[in-house]
Amino acid sequence: MTVLDQICLNIIDCEHKTAPIQDSGIPSIRTTDIKGGVIDFRGANKVSEETYKAWTERLEPQPHDLILAREAPVGEIGIIPKGQRACLGQRTVLIRPNPDKVYPHYLLYLMQSRGVQHEMQIRAAGSTVTHLNMCDIRELDLPDLPPLEVQCQIGDTLANLDRKIENLRKQNETLEALAQTLFKHWFVDFEFSNEDGKPYKSSGGEMVRSELGEIPADWRVGKLGKEFDISIGRTPPRQESEWFSRDSKNVKWVSIRDMGSCGTYILETSEYLTKEAISKFGIPIIPENTVIVSFKLTVGRVAITTDSMLSNEAIAHVKVSSDSPTSEYIYLFLSQFNFNKLGSTSSIATAVNSKSIKDIDFLVPAKKVASDFSHIINPLFLKLRVNTQQIHTLTKTRDVLLPQLISGKLRMYHRINPTPSSAL
């Protein structure tokens, strides 16, 4: 076995206080910013240059340093890329690998492996609040390391997959932002092109009053539940475990948590229901390309299904017809909708129900405008869906390769220079 402290130059704890934050500046990494081997620098708190210097006085984070969450949640770890400045938020630890003993990206994936994660969870479980103390981290037992050249091969292979996944995710963020911008321009600002190719509203297009304020003269406002067939999901009795499954041969069953991590399109679910459960409890099947929206607990999450699915009772399914606006239009409309205005009490989680969803005032544009918008927006959504499928495939590939490569069951035979890749 190898002890973590023996292959590192430094293992430094964070400051045990909250850094003063501001709207812009240098990222301060919290445990919630680290997930699946990736650090979300964009979502992190920001600190001033002065705070950064004070918080990094003991050790300034450098490229290829690792940041480990030692609490809430224990064991999440990420790596600092080249050119990125960052400091430690609370409950995080900086790990600086010794490059003569361990390749940083190999150590990153080794720390994510099932065995090492299990070791950290065992060490953390003994405390009142689940956390790793510094002694636990420094004395963490790791499997014996392969030669440095092999470490580089494994680390770079897995890092290249992660980089492709991250690039696709960034591309999807850009596509989503572009789609939302176009939707706002057409259906909030009403600046779609008129018959002369000029912006409708600012060129004097006729506007009339409606429940949603002024809208173009030949448009109308309907109720979501009147314009579309809306069904609500269902959950079999939880105490009867035979209805629930982790087997992908059964039918995907969407939860709000699944919607929180899927992006625009939902491909996978954490649980499945058996076909017997669907029949016995009359659980409505959600068709492919249906918009789903959460209306309990976490309200307002929106996604589009990629095949036939099911959901729990906290999710509504907005099914399109041949003469209704498209799923892409519904998705964009609900994504920008202010669900807070549906609540009649201080808690939107208890105030919104299926009737509230069905009573949403829904803007129905003229058919030509809707058709023109679809021609523009559909290629963006097609690319979003293809990217999402590629992310899923690459993630599965990485998850299969990681334990096989780390354990040595799968060997790599090509030779590379055993130094940190400048591209990573």
C-alpha cells in the first residue's frame, strides 16, 4: 500500500472561517463546487486580490494541485487547470502531488476510484458530523502505484475523456443561452421579423391587451391545461420494493433530482419501475419529446424526454399535438416562466399544485411565426440532444475505464512522455 502523504509535497487545510466575497474576482472553492472530478470555477464564490493573498499565505494553489472536499460531501475531488487561480473555501484541502512519484491526473482518478472513496467514507463515518480530519487524509491508504509512465498514460486517457465531456457541456450551455435569447427576442420583446423583414414591435406592429400584457394583434393567450394534454406522474407504494428497480431493462422513472442534473434533455434516471407496476397503479407513460416540469418541492425544473418514460407525482407532462406549439417552444416558455407568482403562500413548495400548472397563462403565437421560429430553433435543439447523448456515452466509457485502468486489469501499451500534458 501507499500512504497519500508519502507521494505529496504538501497537504494543506483551508482557513476555518468564511472569506469575504464579492461579485467578481478570484474563485474561492467550496465543497459544493466540486463534483465528479470537476471544479466549477464559474459557480464559485469570488474574493478580492487582498483576500486571495491572505487566504493563500501558507500555500498558493498551482496548476495540477488537487482540491479535496473533506465534508459535505466527503471525498469529492478536482484538479486546478493551467492558468486558473483559486483559493480554498471552508471544508476543503489542498493536495500538491510530488511529480517525481505520482502523476497529478492519475492521483485525481485514483482518489475517485471505488476503493479509495470507500476508504475515505469509512474514516469519515466515525465522527458526529461526517468529515475527514487532516490526519485521516495524510494517512489515507492507496493501492501501490504503477510506474510513472503508466500513470501518465492512464491519467491522460481519462483526462482527455473528461475534457471532451466538459467541452460538450460548455457547448450545450452556449446553445441553451442562444435559444433563450432568441425566444426572448421573439416572444417577450416581440421583435420577430414582420412581412417586410423588420422587427415587429419597434416597426409599429399592432399590439393588443391580454392577460400577459400587450401581445401582437393576431396572437392569443390560453391556459396551459386547455392547450395541451397534461398528465401527472405517480409513485407506487414505497414499502413495496418489488415495483422499483435499478435495471435499465425496466422503464425509466424520472425524479426531481434526475431533472436537476440532466440539462435540456433527460436521458437517464436513477430508478426504474417494472411493467407490472405501470399496469397495477395506472402510471401514465410520458411519450418521447414531451416537456416535463416539476411543481412540488423544487418547483420549475424543466426538461424534454428522449424516449418513453414515467415520473413521480411531483412532475407534470405537457404533451404536444400536431397543431400545437412544439416541445421546444413549450420548453423555452416554461424555462423563463416565473413560477413564484403561482404561489399563494410564503412557501411556493406547498402552494403550487397540478391545477396551478394547468392554469398557467400560455402565449400562443400566430402559426406562421411559430413555424418560422421552429425552423430557426430546431437545429439548435437537435445539436443539444446529440451533444447530450455524446456526453452520456463518454461518461459511461470513462466510468467503465476508470476502475479497469486503476486496478491494472486493463493495460495500455502506447508510450508517452511521463510529464504533465500542457493541454490538461
